[in-house]
Amino acid sequence: MRKHSFAAHIICCVTLFCFWNLISGATATSDRDTISSSSYKRGNHYFSLLPALAWNKYKDEINSPLTYHTTGFLPALEFALENRGVNHSGYTSIFISNQYMTTNEAAFTGASAEQFLTFKFNTSRCYEPSAFWDSRIHYRVGYDANFEYNHQINLRLENSAYTFAIWTTAAIANRFEFPFIIKTERNFGFIHFRKPKQHFLLNWQVNIPLFGMITRPNFAGIRHFANGEFVSNLAREMNDHIHFVSLNKFIMLHTQIELLAPLGNNNRLKIAYAWEGFRYNEDFSRVQGVISAVEVGVMFKLDSREGIW
């Protein structure tokens, strides 16, 4: 319950912050009016470093009928290259999380914890076909390509209870952006602003994979082999279990909401909440998992061009 409460508090804080903006005179803005209306204008580039707290829930019936969950919120890390233009936005990111998981039954059975490593590589790009609510909200659509690797190791049995999964998917990306301005002629509590207006950006992106490729062998002894044939055995197991999947076998949803705020030197503060869930196999139940993360970090501006909000 504490895990869910922590995430709920973060979401509530972001929601209240945006609501306060609206009722205190925040005005929507668009860089199409203040910078340029040309579609070929070069965008801004950022390097993002985002420490995170992550929580995972995972059930693999090939390995165990029990559901494993993270013991508390554990550190994770995401770093990315991001691009934002007048009518497009995109990113390439890497997310890494190494967590210790257990089951609700472990307290009674004495079962040992398991180590669960997640590595994600994402690249996405969206273009803007339309805007609505008097151009306050901008809708962008594009693609997202995802590569993901995870493995699960029983800490007591070690490599004799080692399973892993690798998949890559192609998804449709839907992105909603709400740029707005807060007037800061007056101090807000103990916060003192140098500029009379501050730009903010609220984003929400949803990725829905349509098809992909996955391999999930139950491969005991992946790290050590008595005969030394590590690479050939690994390649054979991966090749034997490759499946091309679509919505009939693999269902996934990735969603992320983020708030960008101005910092010095044209950098930006980024606060984000990400959630991803998936189910794999013909009956949609043999393997399923959920991972959520709260991220707070800085986007470092890499170019000298005027900032686009």
C-alpha cells in the first residue's frame, strides 16, 4: 500500500500544480507565434539524466505460479537524448533497473528473494497534424521502437533457476502537449523569479505496440557451462524460442506523463511518471508484468538556439 500511496501522492502533486496554474492566471502559449511558423526550423537538443524510483510486479507461470513484486521502491536510472521542434518531438532513451523481488507467500514458506534486471532501449518521434482547444493542446502522432531485456535469478539456487526474456516491438505513439506560461512578477513564497514570465510544458505520451518479436526460453545454466559452449548454447536457445507476435499474443501499453519547468542556462527540470504493462502468450496470462517509475532530473540543453516550448 505504501508503494501505491507514494506514486499517488506524486500524481496528485502534479495535478494540483497544473490546476493552480489554470486558476491563477496561467495562459496557454505556443512557439508557433513567438518563434516561427516555419516547419523546417531546427529544433532544440537535450541530454536528460533522470534518477528514478521504480516498482515492479511480475508473474511467469513457466517459472512459478506466484506473483513477484518489488520489495519497496528501488533506484533506477534513465538517460536520453531528446529533440523538440516547432512541429515535432522525439527521444532516444535507455532505462536500467535492478530490483529484488519477493512474493506474498514468502513470509510463510521461507522462499528466497529473486533478482530482476530490466534494460530498455526506446526511440520515438512524433509529428503534429493538429491542435485543439484554441491551439492550447497540441496532438502529435508518430512511432516508438522498443527493445527490452530482462532476467530473473533465484538468489538461493543462482544460475540453476535463471530465466530471461528479450523482445522488440514497433508501436504507434500518441502525444499530447500543453505549453503554458505563469506570470511571476511577484514572488511565490520563498521562490524569487528573475523573469516576469515562466514557460512550462505538460506532456502525455501513450505507446501502443502493434507487432514485434520475442524470445523467452526457460534457460537454466545460462551463465556457466561445463563444456564451455556458452555462446552456441545461448544462441540455439534464443533461436529455438523466437516468435513473431502481434496483438493476438502480445499486449503492451506504455504511458508517461511529464512536466517540464525552466532552469538556468536554458536547461529544464523534468518530473515524470511512467507506467508499462504487458501480457504475453496465447491465453494472455502465462507471462505478465507491470513496472512503474517516478523520475526527477535535469534536461541539459546542447545547442545555442532559442528555446522552443
